[in-house]
Amino acid sequence: MSANGEFEREPVPESALLGFKSFPGMYAGEHCAGTELMIGPMFVTHGVSAADLVLGLLVGNALAVASWMLLCAPIAVRARLTLYYQLEKICGRRLVTLYNLANGVMFCFLAGAMITVSATAIGVMVPGITMPTLDDVYPTGPAWIIAVLAVGVLISFVAAYGYSAVSKFANIAAPWMVLVFLAFGLIGLREFLVATGADIHSLSDLWQLCETSIWKGGAPLEGKPKFNFWHVMFFAWFCNMAMHIGMADLSVFRFARRSWYAVATSAGMYVGHFMAWIAASILYALQLHRDPADTAVVPGTLAWTACGYTGLICVIIAGWTTANPTIYRAGLAFQAIMPTVSRYKVTIATGLLATVAGMFPWFAMQLLGFVALYGLVLMPMGAVIFSDFWLMPKLGMVQEFARRAGRDFNIAAGAAWILTILVCVGVVKWSGRDDYIFFASLPGWFLATAIYLSVSKWQQRSASLAK
């Protein structure tokens, strides 16, 4: 057992397993986050209609929960290993080091976007901080850098104390945050009624307001592609692809007593990725209704307009509850590269890297596209794990090839990872439509599976395998 009790390189023992109540709060806290105030407005900027938004979110989030329950959690509770150690046994030390580096860096950038969002709340409260806009890439000034640094350091220390601390922090904060996000939506609707003079006497009246004033399904903002049901559905399904289909949450559900505990992810999907996205959409649509020229997406400002200081505090804490598990995952990835260094120290360093990323607003302002890209980059190794765990025995091939053959680079896994990324990104670039990245990952998963199994069959014919 490691000194900090995180079992980075061994199965989680029975004595360390957690009950169901440890998971809903973490997922609700992680996915009802400050970044929802970035993502919700994006649907408005892309001209989504009310029907496409609601149906797309209902279906896409159901598919996400099913992916955790059917693909990720069953392997997690059987192997009880981190994603990174499981991959090391399949892929070999050299290949998994490359993957862990990519994984850790991508998670750091994602956590950085969450830190950026929290810092926008501080920017509203503290005069002199220049807030970022949709087109900003670089830090907006010294005051902005200090605000991001303050938030990032606090988040890093919570993540460094391990999964138990992350879970407890989220369980305490999640119920209150959910109520505040609900308030965002209700207050936004009330203000729409005042602004439009509409009368709501039935659900059909409410739906008419949604179709005519909030999600009008018209032209997107300049420079944005038009989104429809399929965009919304695939984004809702795959925005957390790295965690479920990509298997990153093996590291989380290895602590679960039963695989069905993955149903807890619905607390994140339908509270965060349904209710919170819709609430954030309403606030941004209200901002455009009042001033069509004000297209800036600033979570702190949106929260302040709706709920004052309560909203700002919610944005700050929501950033914490989302960045905490993300930095925890990234810390495990980097710690797998340097197993002799304590996970605590690695996670602190990881948090500081994420904090530096958070100083650059680009990751938050381009969140839809970035989330789709990082899921695509990490997804093929999820297909490798699924194939190795379930399909290899049925096809008469050996599992954990690198460990059994004593190799540090599994050619089959490397080919599946690299070729899948190249093909999927190449198809998106060839199409000339960057929004097609939302659709590339589903066929990409099957492509990665086919490549891994095919190359593995060839590779294992002549290999000398240990018991």
C-alpha cells in the first residue's frame, strides 16, 4: 500500500472500498460546475433550437450514463486498478508513458479552463481585473494572473489529499450549488417574462417562450457553425468521453463496491449537463436579448447578474469541485510516469501546471471544441482496454500482452491509438467542418478496436509469452 492510501500500483483492497453515497455528490459537484456557464451559452451562439437542445441533452446524457455503467465501471470493479497501471500492463512502460503524458497534459488544460471560470467570479468582485472575452488567448493582465493563481493553489491542495478528500468536498458543496444553478434558470425565466411581456399560463406557453425568445433556432453568431439535434446529442454523450469510453474513471470506480454505482453519474449528467446547461443558456440568451451586441461569455458576470454574491461564490466553488477530480486524475497520470515520487507532490505540481493553463483564457473560451478534441485523443486507449479485458479471451488471444511478453511497447496498442487519431482528425480536416469532430469519435472507437485486435493477432503468433 502506498503511503497516502491511493493504491496507485495495486488493486484497491476490500477494506478501502466505498459505498454508493461517495459517488453522487462527486459527480454532481464535478459536472454542475462553473464551466457549465461557458458551455450553456455556446448552444445559443451556435443557433440551437429549443427542441434540438432539450431532446439532444436527454438522449446524449442517457448514452453517457450508459457508457459509464456498461463499459467503464464493470472493468473497474473487477480489476480495481488505475487506468494508468492497467494500461502499463497492456501497453508496456514506454508506450504508456507517452499516453500518460498526453493524458495528464490534456486534463491539466481542462482543469485550467475550470480555474479560468472561477477566476471570472473574482474578477467581478475585485476592481481592476480585465475580464477575458470570447476571442482572448493570452492573460489579460497582472491582476488576472493573480486571481487565477489564488484559485489554482487552493484547488491543487484539495486534490493532493486524494480521492476521499475530493469526494467529501464535492458532497458538501454539491447540494447548495445545484440549488443556485436552478435559481439561475428560474431568475432568467422571470427576467425574460419581464423583458418580453409574455404571460405564462401553461407548459405550452412556456415552450413558446423558449422557441421564440431563448433558443430560437436561427442563425448562429458570426463565425460559429449551425448546431442541430445531432451536435447536441453527440456533445452531451462525448464531452466526457475520456472518462467513460476512454476509461479514465477506472481510477474513480475502482473504489466502488458494485459496478451499478456508476448510475451515480446521472447526478452529474442530468443536474449539470441538463439543468445547469439550460439555466446557463437562459442567462446568456437574456444578455443577448437586452443587448444583441454584448456577445461576451463571462461566467462571473452571468452569475452576478442573476444572483449577486451568491452566484459569484457558486461559480468559485463550482470551479473547485470540477477541477479537483480533474487534477486528481492528471496527478495519477503523471505519478504513473514517476512512480518513485509521491502522488501528493506530483498532484501539487500538476495543479500548478493547470493553474498556469488557466491564465490563458483560450481553453475556456473554446471549451466545446477542446473537450471534443481531448476526448478524441484519449478515446482509443479506452477501446484497447475494453478489447483486452473482454474480447481477447473470447478470441483466443492473451491479455496484458506487454506484461506477459516482457515488452515495454505494445505495437498493437500504439497502432490503435495513433492511427485512430490520425484518421479521425484527417477526416474532420478533409471535410472542412470543424464541428464534425463531435461525430468522429463513435466510428473511431470501432476503428481502434479493429486495429488493436488485428495487429494483436499478428503480433501474438510469434511472441514468447510468460504465464
